[in-house]
Amino acid sequence: MHKYLKTIGFSDIKTHAQMKSLVLDVVQHADEKRKVDWYEDGSFVELTRYYGESFGIKVCGRHGDDGKFHPHYSFPFFKGTGTTSKETITVERHTDKDSFAGAVDDLRVGVTLIFYLQNAAEYIKSLKDKVSLEVRTPLTLSALASEGTILLPLKKDKEMVLAEKEISKNRANLIEAARNGDAEAMENLSMDEMDIYSMLSERIITEDVFTIVDSYFMPHGIECDQYSVLGEIKAFNYETNKKTSEEICRMTIESNDVTYDVLINRSDLLGEPAIGRRFKGHIWLQGEILFKSRLAV
């Protein structure tokens, strides 16, 4: 079973028969259907069924010449809000099926963010029409969390907040300059890293790490689209899986100046979320590329 089915409220899906029944429910009662002529003997089909206001399950497969739909794979999804990034995006097909992984270099994070592409049908349509991704294509990132903990916020005044934003902005500029071959920028980044290491080495002796580190966004485990995150809660609300009645918590998080939405099963969340508090957890990062020409539903 998919690890993140519980995140969207399907905690009781344990057997292949239960999963087959759930996929059949998506196929028979799909809220959205996208179809693209792609195979020599049929079309790529993406079926979407919402089990909450912003989450559900997608089933993708092939509609063959025999007139039947043949499901190839399914996955839980969570539709985020807003535009997370407008940087250059790279997309590659997974080896075993017609699903895709995307990558975006966001200077605010300092690492390449790899995500599971939600709107495969629209991307396939762009390939068919030979439409290349623009240099700064809008992207909405969202995440499903397998577990999470609520932490208290760090005490900051307005001057500290402004200073941190200025530091973050300067660091992003240095990273961009370093990528363009600026030797001085590379040296400055190295010096900054040494200063940070020195500061952490001194403070960690008498302080807890989460009183020093305000937020982070770093890879977790072997799979490339899994991350460990810590970020400030900007907004939150609760949704309910209309099929199982399980309570789901939706939060808008800011980590390293990157804002994105996180979904987690209420039973997997330790603590009470509140605006200003921090969320720490492990996530599966998903992304929806906002193409100018959207594929009709």
C-alpha cells in the first residue's frame, strides 16, 4: 500500500483487495478526467477523485484501442495554493512508468528541490505539442507528511526578523553569483559557512538545537523527493475525509523563506498547531507546474 494513504485519511487500507476497491471508486466516480493521445495503441488518462476539499487520489493509465481503461498506477495527492517558485524547472520520466519527477533550483533553500509531478497529463500534452518549459515557470509545491510535531516559536523582535530576511536575501545573491563563476562569492559563502559552524559549535553545548535553528529544508532518506522540514506555521485549518471521516490537518508552512502547504493526518501530528508555532516533520514533496495553457478537464 502507498505509504501516504493514511495522510489523506485512509488508515484502514491494509490489503490489496481494499486498495483495488479504492482505485475502482476513483475510476467510477472521478471528479476530473484528463486524456492525451500519447501511445501508439491508445491514450494516457489521468483520473482524479477528491475525498476532501483539497486532497484525493489520482489514477493514471491507458485507454486502449479496445475501448477499456487500463490503470497503471495511483497515488494520493494534495493540491497546494499560491505560487511557491518561479525558477527553472527540469522534468524527467520515472523509469518504470509514465510518472514524472521535477527538480527546481531555488536559491532560498540552497539545494535542488525534487518533487513528484502531480499533473502528468498536462506535462505529456506539453511534450506532444513540443512546448518547452519557460525559464521561470510558476510552480506550486505541496507536501504530504507521514509524521509531525508542533514546536514553540523562537522569540524574535521586528529588528531580528528584518535582519534575517536581509541575510537570506544576500545569501541567495551570493549563491547565484557563485553559480555564475564568481570566485569572490564562493569565498564569501565558504567564510559564512565557517562562521555558522563556529557559532553552532559554541551554542550547542548549552542550548537545544531547535532554539538555534529556526527552520530547515533538507533531504531525508534514500528517496529523492522525501524531506525533513522545520518551518513556521502561517495558517492552518482542518478538513475531513468524506469517505472515512478521518480528520486531516492542513498547514501553510514557511521554511527557509519558501512557503508551501503541508497535509497530515491529525492522528500523526503531535501537539496543537497555531499560527506562529513551528512544524517539524518528514514530508513527500509534490508539485504542480502551472502551464499557461491548461489542459481542459
